[in-house]
Amino acid sequence: MKLGIIGGGAWGTALAQVAAAGGRETLLWALEAEVVDSINTTHENNSFLPGVPLDPAIRATLEIDDLDVCEAWLVVTPAQHMRATLASAPAGDRPLILCAKGIEESTGELLHEVAREACPEAAIAVLSGPTFAHEVAKGLPTAVTLAADDSALAERMRDRLKQPAFRIYLSDDVAGAEIGGAVKNVLAIACGVVEGKGLGQNARAALIGRGFAEMTRFGLAFGAKRETLAGLSGLGDLVLTCSSTSSRNYSLGVGIGEGRSAAELLSDRKTVAEGAFTAPVLARLAKEKDIDMPIVDAVDALVAGRAKVDEVLEALLTRPPRAEGV
């Protein structure tokens, strides 16, 4: 099965590396001419994944129509650009494996809902989990969730992508896999704030625990399964992104905790901190469903510039006591 990768950032390139293992031809579409040239001439993505040699079986292109020859696509564009990108891609019923994490800001839709509207004939699966791109590209051990309503599709894609160091667990909980990946980005910003403000490891651990409670409340309200949220695409991804500056969202939070504005930090970035876009829509959806998500609300206020770090900390720390399970 020839795979196409839509998106030439670090994660798209890492997945191309997985797809091309063993010399299997893989076609990657990128928006940037320098990325295409770098991959095709030096077998490296100097812009987004420098220093990682890439399999020569990966070929890059600037023409998204070239992906029409591929039997399935791994869609790795940022969440807020997925609809437009799929609309510009060749029409067809090939499977789409969604590998971005987020919620569409303008509609509040999960990405599998966006993809179904953009490509109504396509079967859809979601790949999610604790994955830093540079580690995956280097072949370091990684485990992910592949969720699909169609078990045959999930098995076929697992068998095509699996490697000894890239272990894939199957699930039928598409919404759960996506919600875990979206919510953890927002919580990672909060954990970065804790680090940047110098509040200590106790505070970060507490925030991860209470953040997971928020993720669970939100997920269950939107049809996710509790076991999915407690698995790789929920808790596993949360732990990873809340504890390392390799996470773009965590790094954004560190800068905010150190006193810089979110607007300034986001303007400096070549890569997307998706949690900054997810926070306002997540807060809005939670309010509409009367779901208590104080950490998400705090991040939303910080990213929007409506509050300062000390103000949201005081609000969180002075909340009335409650039982842990609620």
C-alpha cells in the first residue's frame, strides 16, 4: 500500500519515516518549497526535523494532486487548516488517517467530523498518542492508538505502519482518541506555566491529576470511553506533553509563566502550539454543556490576554474544597 503524507512539518516527516521503513515508497506533500527540496536532495527536513536522516524512499512534492496515486493518506496538517487542505486535495474514497490533534475553532467540531464533511466518501481513522516527532523519526520505542469505526481498516493500517519500535494499539473509540489529544494540549500549556513560574513539581503533578479529571469529564460528556481517556491517547499523551520542553504547548506555557504574553510568544513561532487555538473552543463547549473545567478556563484567559498568571493562580487556589472524584 502506497501511503501519502499531507503535511511536511516535524510530525508529518516522522510519520513518513515510519511509512517508508524497509524502502516502501512514500509520498509527502509539503507547503514549503525549501522542505520539498531538502527532503528530495539531502534526505533531511532541515526546516522542521534537522539532523535526522530520512529514508531515501520518501519523496516530497509541492503538488497536492500528486497524492492521487496513493492508496491512503496520513493527514498531518494543523487542526485549523485541515478542512481547507482536504478541500484542495484530489477527490476520492481513499482512507484518511487523521494525525493532527485539536478541535476546529470555528465550528467546535472534532477533526473526524471535519474530515467527514470535507471527504464524505472516505473511511476515517485517528492516530494519536504520546509521540515526540524527533523520537519517532529516530526509531525510538513508541506506542500509539489507532482508532476507527471500521475494524478492518484499522487492522489494515496497523499492519502497514507497525514497526518493532512503533507499536500500535487498536480502538473503536474515535471521539475518545481525538478528545484526549485535543485536551492534553491545553493542559500542557498550564503545566508549562507552572514550570515558568517556578511553582515546583508538586504543583505540576497536582495539575496533571486534576487536568486528567477535566479531560475525563469532557470526554464522557461527548461520548468517549473512560478506558480510552486512561490510555495512550489520553493519559499517556498528557504525561508526555506536560513534562518536556520538546512539547510546543508546554514551551508556550513556560514563556507565559516567565511573564511574556501569549501573543508575543505565538508570533515568534514557526510551528503551531495547537493548544492555544483549542483552549477557547474547549472552554466554550464545556460552558455550553455545564462541564466544570477550571484549568482549561484559566489557560483560555491567559492565551486571550484577559488575565495575568497571578490572577488565575489565585482563582484556582481559592476554589472551594471538593471531593476528589468530582
